[in-house]
Amino acid sequence: MKYFFDGNCSGIRLLKVARNLLLAAVIGGFFATGAQAEAPQACDTEKKKKVKIEGWINREHRKEYKAIVQEFKELPQTRARIKVFPMGDTAKVIGVGRCVPAYIARHAMEKALKYTGGVESLVNQAFLPPFWVGIGTTQFDEPSQQVINAEQLKALMNPELTDEEFQNLYREYSVQNATVPYFGSTPANVKKVD
């Protein structure tokens, strides 16, 4: 102990040693526990949890912004957080969480077609919260999306689909490609969900 308090270091070494020991304990504890991913829980539709509709509308609709937000909120089980895209048109992307009822998803898709210029890509549900819909969103890169055609969009918009049928169809259409174009090459898609 005399080594630490011999007058030359005045406790600074003791503080550095203590800090390093604490840091080593924290890092060691982090690696010892490991990451524990939970399996997705079943959708509990009995609770009537609100679905959050979030995203962007094209800049051309900025003067009708308040009315458009009310259109997104017109269903009782939804809440909306819509913004005007700052530069021109939004991305033609939509993401629907795995617990979103079909009628809410169709409602959001109709509004996306009207206010974002279309829906051309679907985001894989593995990247989305269960009770969430994103329209015109740019937060997901191309490897996490799948391009769809007009017939597939029409099939998703079918009002005859039950919640389960809609979700199965969405999952089928949102499976990403195995490879991704990247500067002239086509490497494997590291974000592909099996």
C-alpha cells in the first residue's frame, strides 16, 4: 500500500488501477452474459393496442398537412406521426408490422398511394416493430426491402383478406433477394432474413 501513497503519486495510481479493474469487470460481465434474443410473441389483438402510422408525405401536399394527418388518424385504433418530406418526393416504400390488422394496413397503403406517389417496395417485417406502419420512409436500406409489382400491391389491397391472410401475403412479398447489386458486383445480401 505504501507504493500508492509514497508522496510521489498522491493516489492517482490507485484511482487508475481502480478504474481499470472496474472497466474490466464491466466488459467481462458483458461478454459473459451474451445476447439473448427473444422469440417473437404472439399478437394479442384482445388488448386493442394502437397502431402507430409514421412517415412522410410528398412536399406538394404541405398546404393540406393538418387535414392529411387527420385522414391517417380517422381509424379509432391508430395514432399518426406524419411529416412533410423536405425535398420533393418521398421514397415509395411501406413497412407493415406483423401485428397490424389488415384494415389498418390497407388504410395506410391507400393514403400512401394518394400522398407519396405510390408503393413500390415492402420492408421485411423482421426489421419492424409489431404494431407499426411506416410510409415513405427512408430509414431502411435496399437490402431490407423487396420491390413489388402492381399485381402484388393489388392483391395486398384486397378487402376480402383476413388479418392472417394479409400478413402471410405481406411476408411472402417482402422476402428480400439473396444478392444485392453493389458497385457492379452482386454480393450476398447480409440482411436477408430466412
